[in-house]
Amino acid sequence: MEFPRGSGKDAAMPEKDPDIQKIKELIKIMKDNELVTIEIQHGEDRIALERAHPQQPIATGGPVLAAVPGVIASGALSEAQAGAATSASAAAAAEGTVQIKSPMVGTFYEAPSPDSDAYVEIGSHVDPQTIVCIIEAMKVMNEIKAEVSGTITEKLVKNGQAVEYGQPLFKVKPE
């Protein structure tokens, strides 16, 4: 991608460029979820965004991505969030449960549509291929599988809640 040269308002990137719109969506996700960094890779294309200050996003990386289905994004956790995730993992291990964690940053949905039943409830039996929820990232609905066999003992997030990479979603008592 080539950027216009010069200065002033005429030198700004076109607002209708789909790549710029995707970057703006990523910046909004970062702000909404208080993320410091986000990195997305699809094939050989890669984009990484880092906020030096909450109001100053900085774009770095290789070629910019247009619409990318099945994108996986990773966000940096604050020290408090990382500590909470570590203590939650330790507590789950002490209980004899395992956690199903979010593989990406996005919005958690417990059902395929607002008028549908939830994929799983407390007490539901799951196997590694059981879909437990959807995480929406950049307007792409990503089905999340249990990747473990057992029984759901606890749901740790609410429908429509923003989730971080690695955030525990469910506790499962393994078989």
C-alpha cells in the first residue's frame, strides 16, 4: 500500500479506503476493551497496533489486511487482569476443573442468535468438538469449541460481554 506524500488535509489517507476502515475498527476495539496492543496475522499479512498513550494509537507491521475471516487477535492484559487470570487458573486446578479460555479478543455470545437457546448451560456435557459459544471479532462470528470432555460447572462471562485473549469463559469438570 502506498501512502500519499505531502502535508495538510489533502495529504491525508482517503477515508473510504477499506484498509483504513479496518484499522479504525481495530483501534475502536482496542479503546473499547482498554487494550494496549493488538496483533493480527493472516497468512503472510500482519498488522500490529500499539497505543503509546490511551489516546495515541500507533500502527506498525507489514501489509495491512482488508476483510479477514477467522481473524485471531491477541491483546495484552494489564497486570491486574493477568494476576486475576493466574489466580483463577490456580483456583480451577484446586477445584479439579479446567477452564475453557477465549482464543481471541471480541464479544462473547452464548447462543447463535438472540432468540436461540444457549449452546451450553451449567450441567451440559461437552466433548472436544462441542461448540460452547461464539466470539465476535471484527464482525466475524467465531465458533468456540470446548476442546475438552466433561461437564460445564460454571459460566464465567455474561452474554454480550467483551472478552480478552486468554480470559476464562467456562469451568469444566473433566471426565
